[in-house]
Amino acid sequence: MTTADIIKPENLVYTKTKVLTDAVMHYCPGCGHGTAHRIIAEVIEEMGIQDKTIGIAPVGCSVLAYNYFDVDFQEAAHGRAPALATAAKRLNPDRFVFTYQGDGDLAAIGTAETIHACNRGENITMIFINNGIYGMTGGQMAPTTLVGMKSATTPYGRNVALNGYPLRITELIATLPGTRFVTRQSVHTPAAVRKAKTAIRKAFENQKDNKGLSFVEIVSSCNSGWKMTPVQANHWMEENMFPNYPIGDIKVDGKIVEGVDINRLVVDHPLTVVK
Amino acid sequence: MTEEIIIAGFGGQGVLSMGKILAYSGVMQDKEVSWMPSYGPEMRGGTANVSVIISDERISSPIINQFDTAIILNQQSLDKFESSVKPGGLLIFDPNGITHNPTRKDINIYEIAATAKAQEMGISKVFNMVVLGGFLKLKPIVAPEFIHKGLEKSLPERHHNLIPQNEEAIEVGKGIIKPFHTL
Amino acid sequence: MARELKLMKGNEAIARAMIASGTDGYFGYPITPQSEVMETLMLEKPWETTGMTVLQAESEMASINMVYGGAATGKKVATSSSSPGISLMQEGLTYLAGAEIPCLVVNVMRGGPGLGTIQPSQSDYFQSVKGGGHGDYQLYTLAPASVQEMYDFVFDAWDIAFKYRNPVLILSDGAIGQCMEKLYTRDYVPRWTEEERRKNAPWGTWGKPADRNHNIITSLELDSGRQEIFNLKLQAKYAEMKEKEVRYEALNCEDADYIIVAYGSSSRISMKAMQMAREKGLKVGLFRLITLFPFPTKQLNEVSKKCKGILTVEMSAGQMVEDVRLATECRVKVEHFGRFGGIIPTPTEVLEALENKIIK
């Protein structure tokens, strides 16, 4: 059997979605952004809405997201993506508008825009990548940095007395009556990727049905910023990020999911040490 | 013809709306007009004033410091604006609440007991139209039919049933204005 | 709606002109002395007539970024505020200029610095024409001096904004905003259809059809060489505006010995001072700037060749005066007269300043 015998349409098991461009991504090996981009692009392709989608990019590692999605894209000032999306959607109600932001962008400098867009119940999809660190600027503390976690600006670990608590913005916005669907996912295993994609699909379907704002957090690793290998980072994320940022749906169809404790915050969880 | 007017009193006395009705009447009579209010926290219950200019020519500045006519409805406004009337100009005041009468000798001064009259007649809501009537008696710069149109334009439609009462108040004002000091 | 004669405030005129000029969206935040703009829009409910969107944002930062998000889809989107709010918008304005997004921003100026006063002022000249935000950019800046111009300039703003893909600033102040004057309304310009939007804003992020590449609205360029080329392109655009889009009004300047240079409400006060001067036999003219950027450099230079002195009148500590001195190459004496902190100079004061600083 030759290569030519193998490369045939009937043998095709996977192909890159046409909603991603051929541009080479600048993300670090092991980073979750590439996978998150891919599943969003696949959902757009599967729903047949490439010509109706407007993406909003943040400032942060995914500042250049517009180069990778083959849909019309706007680049926002730091933190302002939900404001852009609000107007883009209200002026173009038949288009699909999504924001893509990191933790510094969405939960620090852009907190007001995030909360008010959610509170107004804008009919948009918000994707939130939470890796507990400012990746692009070189690994400084983010609002979601864990207690005790080291970063460039918390070299001795995040100290509650000095830096306050990790901000669980997703639980916070879930309490707002304007949000329809709020979920937390990850993309570090094939099973997690499938679940995250299902959640993103639901978020876009909600927009299609004019059901209001859907918010998908993806807990991700930043192995470069965390100074670990990709595999170590994924293990560390499971052991340390997930207790504070538990994976699963938080609010579905406008109702908090039974058993979800919105106020739960583990601050004394001892962080594991990577050897 | 250019008439530069200041109307000044307490917020709630209808100072701004009197100016607006006068200005709108001017517009209806094809005059050039401007209406420049004081604004801000002072509007909320404190003193309020508005400069109204009605002219046959293009109005240069809507912001002015010398007036042909000052219509004064409280003591603070009298203290503030008496000196701003041009020599030979006109000052109209309501004696209600006035403790120190105007003293200028180089201007015409008229008094109009509009507050008292409006209370007596039970038409306190259109007190400002009584005052306007007094002014129009002395300076008929806008004809009555245009005042009617001005009222139509300035009042919301749901209040158009009150236009006859407003016009009646103007007539009352024309009857009660009297000289205080004339040249 | 056809041409009608109305009496209205400058702020209300801005709002009504937005509806009448086919504006697609307005996003704002309350601040004195311009809150009547949004109040009028909310009262008029244009979403039920022209389909215009109106939204009260959570801050001026949000409203300018809503302008960005809406206008980047090729729609006519506007906001308005007053000085402190405009300061908050400076980040958004430099991004809008950098991403070449046509839009309209109205500043109804009040006195500063800081929270300052709510009374009229003209102390945001530097902020408006010398940058405001970071980077080399310009806003096409119109200075209305009457309620009619408040109305008309909104229509003009859309033409310029889309012709040059540049934000337009209407720089007014509390005096013009709060003043009521006569106004002739215009025939309604319908909002653009989907086809017109695609034709007039082919660069817009309105959804990528199969037959074009994806449109990207961004002000980011990490390659310095390409960023320099982009800066040169912006500069060429501004040079074209200077060549083609300068607006001013010269009154009695032909025979004038002395000229007052002013814009906005100061020019109205100065017009009265000019009339008073002429009554006294003084040959005084008024040069009123309508565009602050582009500045009428050539035209002022010409005027300065024939007069003996120039007084600039601004409700500021003296900002525009610098550009007047540069434009006239110090050929004649140029002095500034201004009141600030919310104090409006009187025509008498202006005439006195002219006599004391220039004529004497």
C-alpha cells in the first residue's frame, strides 16, 4: 500500500475546519488557545454561520485571534470587548457576535464592561480563557491567580492580605438575571474538548434562538507562564485550578444548576509543587 | 428692532417657560430669537434666570450682560440685575417678597403684583403669564395672535386646553401693571 | 419629515439631527451640560421610527467602545459627552482613529481641570486638536456657533467621516448646548440599507461573504515597518483634509484694522463686540473658525497681511492663540483674551480687551 492509496476522501477522519485560516498560530506549544480557537471555528462551520459571524478579540495572548479565524473580526481596546459586542450585536441583530477574552482582559481591566453586558443580557456569546496569569506581558498576577501561586508580580506567591482573593467572575456573573447559560469547561483532554465544544455549540445556539447571553469559561494552562512542561501544567491545573474553578455547568436556561455552590471558594488549598 | 430681556426669579416660578413662550411667539412672528438659561444645580429650587433676545436681525451673542428689559421676580434677582438694565431701559418687578425697592433713576420701573393677583384669582399656575402680560402691555413686541401660536408650540398637547387660561392671565397682567418710577 | 421651523436647544438639535441624518446608533452616559442629547433620543424612541438604536452605557469608556463595535460594522454610530467624559473616551478615540473607523463624537465642553465646573468653557481645544489620546492622529473637528450649526454639522460629520474613514468631533460648549434658537430642520436621510452599508463600508466587519477575505478592524501592527507606512497613510489623509476641508467665516475682514479670531460661543460674543466696535468707528473684523482641525492656516495668514493686530477670544487660558500665532508667522501682534472656569466673557469685556491689548 502506497501513500497515494491511503490519501483518499473515504479514508479522511479529520480535517482542519475552513473557518480557521492557514496562518501559523503564535501560541506556545501546550497552550489551550489553539484548541479553543479550533472548537469555536468548528461550531461556526457546523452551524453554517461563517458569513454572519463577527468576532471580537481582546488584548492579551489572543490579541491576534483575528488572524486565525476566517470570519470578520474587530480588535478591542484592553477589556472593552463586551462593549464592542453590545453595539455590534444591537446594530446587527441577525449576525452572530462572540467575544474572546483572557482573565486580565475580562476580569480585571474590563470588569465593568463584562458585568454590564451580562446584566443587560446582551444576546451574545462570551468566551473566557482563564489560565490564572497574564501571559502576553510575561506572567504577572491575574485576578484569577490562585492564593500562593507565584507570578512575576507575586514572586513569593499570591498573598491574600496583599493581593486579595482570586476572582471567580464566572460565578459572579451567573448570579445576574441577564445571563442565560454559564458554564466552565477545559480543553486539556479529548473528553474535555468534546464537552467544551458542546458547551460552545449551546452558547451559539442560544444566540440563534435569541435566548440571551451565554458565557463559556475555559480553564486553561499557561505552561510558559507557570514555568512547567505542557504535561506538568495539565496535571497542575487539575490538581490546583479545578478545586477553585470546578468544571461543569453553573447556570442552564437561566437557572443555577442544582448542587452548584456559587459562594464556594477554596483559599487554603495547598498548591502542589511541580518536581 | 432688537429687544434684550432678562427674566429672573426662583426656580418653579415659571421663569424659563415664560421666556420660552416669548421666544416661541417671536419665532412665529418670523423674528430672530435666542433663549439662554442659567443651568445646573441652581435650577433645582434656587434662583433661575433666562436671557431672551427678540430681533429683526441675526443675533450676534445670545450671552449678554446689558438688557433693555429686566423682569424681576425675587429680591436676589433685583440685587443682581438692577444695575444691568441699560440707561433708559425698563425694569418690571413683582413686589411680593421685595424688601428693598429698586433705586435707579435713569430707567423706567414698573411694578406688577402678579403673585397676589394670581393667588386672589386662584390662577397661581399661570402666574408667569400675568407677568408676561404686564411686559407685553409696555412693550408689545409680539402680537397676541403669535403669542397664541407660541403657547401652542411651547405647551405639550395635553395642556392645550389650558391655553385660554394662559391668555386670560396675560390680559389680567396688562390690567394690573403700574408705574413705580418713570422718566 | 420635511423642513420645519423649530425653536430648540443645541443639545436637542444634536439629538434630532442624529435621527434625521440616518444615524444607526447612539451610545452615551449622562453628564451635564449635555444630558438632553440622550434624554431627547430616549423620548423620541427612534427605534420605533427610523430603527436607530439608543443605549445608555455604564460609562463613557463603554459608550466610546460601543461606538467602536457598532461603527466597525460600517454603521453610522455616535456618542456625546462633556469634558470629563471626553477625557475618559480618549483611549477609545485613539483606537478609533488608529483603526480608521468613521464615527461621530460630540463634546459639549464645560470648565476644568478635573471635575471643574458644569458651566461653559472652551478649554478642551488642545485635547481636541493636539492628540488627546496617544499616537499621531487627528480628529476632524467642527466648532458650531449656533443651534442651527449643531444640527447641520451632524449631517456634515457623516459625509466627512465616511469620505476619510476618520472620527469626527463636534466641539461645542454648554452655552450653545443649553441655548435655544431658531432652527430649520431638514428632510430625513434614510438609514442605509444592507446593500448601501456594504457599498459604503466595504471594509466593515458585517460578516464575511464567500467572495471576499475576512475584514479585520484593528489598530495593532507589530511590524514597525508596516506601522510606519500606516502612519504615513494617516498623515496623507490629514494633509488632504487640510487641503480640501477647511471651513471658516470671515466677517468684515476686508477693511479691518483689527481682527478678532474666535470659534463657537466665543465667536458669538465677539460678533457683538465687533458690532459695538464698529459703532464706535473702529474697523474691526471677525474671523470665525468652523474647523479647528484642519486649521485655516493659509486663510489666517492672508488676513494677517492686511491688519494691524489680532485678538483671540477663547473661554480658556489661551490655547488656540498658539495656532493663530503660528499661522500668522508673528507678522502682527496676536494677543489672547479669555475667561475660564465657566465664566463667559461679555461683549463689553471683549471690546475692552481689544482696545487695551491690541489697539492701544
